[in-house]
Amino acid sequence: AAAAALAAGPPTGFRTPFREEPGVLMVIDQRKLPHELVEVEVRNGPEAANAIRQMVVRGAPAIGQVAALGLSLSADRAAETLPYARRAIIRASAAALRAARPTAVNLAWALDRMMARYEAVGDLSDDGAMIAAAMRDEAHAIVAEATDDHGRLAEHGLAALPVKDFGPLRILTHC
């Protein structure tokens, strides 16, 4: 599924409320919606953990995606450090993220997947840039898969909604 989602190109459907710029993840502060559109900068795993803990980002899939991207930013920032120091930075970032919302299933799942990728490429490799690239790829695969899943859910939901001849259709969503 990951390969198919990535092969299709960047996600074009429903997106979680964030955008990426080089070295930073811009997360929409969901506490401010709908009255204000405010973005919070996330530059590493601990900052992503803070955004999750403070409820800037909400919803299980979004939390998992932000955690994966935050951990990948930590790997990027640690790319030039010595292998044991890099491993300490990445593991500490993962621990901070996991503690940010211990009951969030997508958070634990995304972190387990990211750390498995880290171990698979060689956690003590001298090639920090290769590790960072592998973790970035894994985080982007997680985002692409979630975007694809959301798009399919939206299509099924739309098909289930009644067609109205006039007036707005009111829908109550909950958590």
C-alpha cells in the first residue's frame, strides 16, 4: 500500500492540517479554529510532542502523521552527529512523542513503524544523511497512506449521504 500511495505522487485529496517547508512542519492550531487560522512551527520531535500534548493537533491519524514527521525532523537535525549521539537524539524524540498522548493508537503505531525503519537501515550507521532520508521516506509514506485512506472514507461517506433538493445538509460529526 505504501509503494502504491507513493508511486501515485504527492497526496491530492483530503490532507491533515499541516504543510511542510524545508526543515519545518507548519501545523494548523486546531484550538483556534474556526475563528482564526494560526500555524505552529514544528522543527523536531520534542516540538511535535508539545503540539500533540497541547492539543494543537487533534485526531488519531493527524497525531500519528505529525509524530512521524516530527521524528523525521529530529533525524534530519541529527544527521551530522556521531552515531551514538544520533541514536540518543532519535530515541529521546520518540520517547517524548510517545509520552505526549500515551493512549493514541496511531501515535504508537507510527512511532513503532518509524523506529523499525530506523533499526532496519542501521541505527548506528555512520551515514546520518541516509538514516534521515530513510526516516523522511517512511514518514511521507505514512502521510500518503493516511491521505489515501481519508479520501476513500470521504468517497464512501459522500455516497451514503442523502441527496437534498434544497437547503443545506446538516451533519454532526463526533470525535
